[in-house]
Amino acid sequence: MKLTKEQILNEVASSPNKKVKVAITDIDGVLRGKYIHLDKFKSILESGFGFCDVIFGWDCGDVGYENADFTGWHTGFPDALAKIDINTYRKVPWDQNVSFFLGDFVKKDGSALEVCPRKLLRKIKKQVEDLGYSASFGQEFEFFNFKETSEDINARDFHEPKPLTPGMFGYSLIRISQNKAFFNDIYDSLYQFRVPIEGLHTETGPGVFEAAILYDDVLESADRAVLFKSGVKELGHKFRRNFRAVPATFTNRCGRMGRTRFFMTRVHMECQNSWNTILQAFFIACRMCFRFMLRPSIVTNGLLKAHGLPQPLPGA
């Protein structure tokens, strides 16, 4: 059941945990966040809060980008204005049920900050809705799991990681059973975290799991995807497991894919249902898919141009 704003605020205020965790999605789809005091949370709920814009000027290893225009040493990496999205309220079950919220970046006048991935997705979502359609997405991840701590694998400079399970054995109930505490914690804890998993199983590859996240509205699904990646990593530390999503850890083995499923529903029956309208909505949804994965959508631009259709975000 969806809570009202008043119900959410009452829950947060009555929590025995007097801090709140807030997070922003950076340019690489990685969560960046912090704890703040409950009183601080109340004071910024409407006005917003400062969050250093360096997260748009460095990579996931905190190495600064070269030739970045938006932020850098030339700007001094100032704070940008972030606003809490009250509808993203969750409790983190593996962190004392601390209240958790996602935020977006905005300009001082309240308009969207163009480099904010979540704001950009909102914009593309609205373009589809303006054509009379709604878009639903579901994300699948294949990811490697290692019997390593962060300290161990860093000490070896990430050489020869030890897979959680050896060899190739997709859809193995035996290997689920061998690691049932880890499997169950992923499934159950993420469900409590409002990231429901549709299916979870071993995939072909050493230590590889596959998780399909239950589909929803595109913005909610994008939130679930980034929260899944962060959540599984946090849970893995409880079991001395190290999680790595999607990239080819072993270039000569299977187990390195991600999939985005989407479908569109016509919601305004009076909307013009011409082939061009359908095609345009489809390609915008394709662009949404690329943005959902936080990758450039040059291919989609080319398809739109080839069919003589307007490009929603030229040059993006």
C-alpha cells in the first residue's frame, strides 16, 4: 500500500533511529549518499540541501574526468542543490531499518539540472506520456560473486579473484542450497527494501547469479536497479562475499550480461494512433532504455533521424 506524505513523515519521525540516509545517483549510476540528522532532514524536505557536484566530475574511483565542462577545478567543485523525492521512502533492513530517500538535482529556480541522470529520465518519461503512452521497465542482472573481502582483493590488485562457486552450473538448486543464507538474504532483504525480485538463480559461469527485478514504471524500475546493485554489495559484506555486476570478469567464460525489458501501454484512447506516433513513442522508449542503463543513445538518435522523426534530446 502506497503511503501518503503525512504517513511517511510520521513514520520517519517516530522511528527510534534518529538519522536518515539520503542518496543521489551519480553520472555512472552509482549511489552517493550520507547520513543526516532527523532534524536536518525535516529542515531540507522542502528547501533542498547542498550536495557536492564533484559526483558529476569524477568516476567511480574518484578520479577526475579530463576536459569536463560542468564541474572541475575551474569551478571549485561547488555544492549543487538536491531535492528529496518523498516517494522513494524505504527502510534499510540490514542497517537498523534506517529511513532512506533518493534525491534529484535541481537548479536554484527549481528546474531540472541537465546532468542529473534521474531528472533526465523524468524528462524522457514525460515525452512518452505526452504521446499518450506509459512505459514500464524491468531490469535483469547477471553478476559475479567472489569469496573475497574488499581488503583481500585489493591487496592482490584484483588479480585471480576466487569465485563463490567453481565451474559452470546454471539453474543449480544444489548451489543455491550451498549458499542459501546468502541467496535468501538477497531475496528477502531486498523485498523489504522495496526492490522485489521476480527470479533469482545461478547462471552459467563461475560464481555467477542472475536476478530479474519485478517490472514497474520506468522511474521506479530505474531506482530499483541502482538500489539492487548497491544493496547486494552491502549484503555481500555480511557473508565475506564480493559482488561485481555485469562486466566481463573472466573474458573466456559466460556470465556477463544485463537485460532491460520494456513495454508501452496506450493510456489516452483519444490520442492519435498513427504509425508515426507509435514509432516515435517506441524510439523515445528505446532512448529511455539507454538512459535507464546510463549509456549514450546515439543509435536511437540515428533511428529517429532515419524515419524523419524529431529527436527528443538532440546530441545527447
